[in-house]
Amino acid sequence: AQSVSQHNHHVILSEAASLELGCNYSYGGTVNLFWYVQYPGQHLQLLLKYFSGDPLVKGIKGFEAEFIKSKFSFNLRKPSVQWSDTAEYFCAVNKGSSNTGKLIFGQGTTLQVKP
Amino acid sequence: SAVISQKPSRDICQRGTSLTIQCQVDSQVTMMFWYRQQPGQSLTLIATANQGSEATYESGFVIDKFPISRPNLTFSTLTVSNMSPEDSSIYLCSVRAGGGPQETQYFGPGTRLLVL
């Protein structure tokens, strides 16, 4: 069965530190990749997405992610985190070039940024 | 994008009762989804609800337990029937919007359910 794995369950960083959250998926065909963020008390928001083209995608709030097909990975990065980045981050994948497949989520990573 | 609202935002229910959750979208959408997020876990798709057809349920979810209605392109309901404490969870409505092959999925604020 298709699965999405996020390696880090809980990450604690100081402000200005660099961030990289891992995401790997198991499906071998065409995939569409997403990162969602859930700030405390708020609902899920789309951070960035990859469908095709440049494998390095930029999202909101200075986040970016790189799709490495050979590694089945879509890691999320930010060069310098802020306290306001404290949130839960979810990687998600749907398969197929038509983007009609169901969205499968990873387990989520809780990021805590210390001021 | 799409703006999604859900009612109720939270509820505490007794075992054996049922709760209907409403989802309203600010634009017409074809595909609507219902997810469950159990405490400390990720999101799990319950079913896909397309207007004009019966909902499609994922493995482990059945219509008798989670009946869904989709009367039009902006509204859907999910009922959690004959509840038990194991049904305590956040239930999320989601839609695809934006048009074309790069449609994006958006999520509502969720309904936080506690079953005693």
C-alpha cells in the first residue's frame, strides 16, 4: 500500500536555526506532493505543492521543498526559522498525473521553535 | 482557493448517540472529502463525496457508521452513528478547488468530537 513517512515526530529548534523535515513516499509512479501546516488552534493550510517542472518549489513564509525522484523524497526546508513557525507539519501525496487520486498524509512533525 | 466552514466546531456526546457534521464551501466544488484525525495521529480519509453519486468509502469505513449526504455542490454532511469513545477525533471536511490538473485540496477548521 502506498505510504508517506515523516522521519521526525518532534523537532525543537532555536530561532534562526535552519530547518529540514524529511518526507518519503512509497509509490513509484507519477505523484503530486504537498506540505501542509497547522498552526496552534488553526486549521490545515497549504504550505507548498509540487506537480511537475522545477523540483525545487518555493512556498509561503520562506519555506521550500525539493522533490528528489530517485530518493522518493520531498523534504521541507527553511534557512532560518522563527518562533511563529511553531506548528505541526504534514507531508501529503496523491498519485497519478490527473491529480484525482486521494491525498495520503504522513504522520506529521511537530516543530517547536524556541525564542 | 476555497473557504470551508464546519458546524459544530466541537461537541461532547454520549455513547450510542449520533452526530451530524455540516460542511459548507464558499464556491461550487465537485469533489468533497471527509477525513478523521485521531488524537496524536495523522489524517485518514473516510470517504469521497461527489455530488450526484453515492459516497465512496475507504477501507475500514462503512456507510452504516458514517452516512454522508451531498445534496449540492457547496454542502455536505457526515454523520457519526452509534458513537463509542473510539470515535473521539477531529473530523475534517476538505475540497478540491482551483480548476485544472493542478487543483489543490483545502481543509475546513474541523469538528472536535469527544464521546463519553
